[in-house]
Amino acid sequence: MDTKPMPEAPIAESNPASLRAIYLERLERLLDLRRQHEQELNQQGLRLLDHSVFAAYCDCRDVGGEEEAQAILREPRPPAEL
């Protein structure tokens, strides 16, 4: 098997500020997905999405973005248009 070096730096070696921005964007995106699709998803789908939101929050916390993540979670989100 031929092994080649990774073309990009691993996540562990990435700039913490860049990671924080990426993780915060992911958290916002997941919350938007939940809002947009909560009427279409069954309980299992909502639960999986909620677990993803929690994991994204934990990622934000791990890179020093806990306060920003909490602010995102507290933001009122308008109901999805049907």
C-alpha cells in the first residue's frame, strides 16, 4: 500500500480561531436545519439532530467558543415558513 502525506494540516494542528469559527458555523447550520425540518422529522430524526447540535456545542466549547455557542443557542429563531 502506497502512503502519501496528507495535503492539509490535520484538525489538531489548525488555527484555534479558524476552528472556533468553523464549529460555530456548524452549530448555527444544525440549529437552522432543526428549525426548518422539525415538522417533517419523526422523533428519531429530531433526536439525532439534537445529538448533532449538542456535539457541535461541545466542539465549540473545546476550542474556547463556549460563550459564543451559548449566545447562538439563546438566539430566538423565527419559525420555519411552511
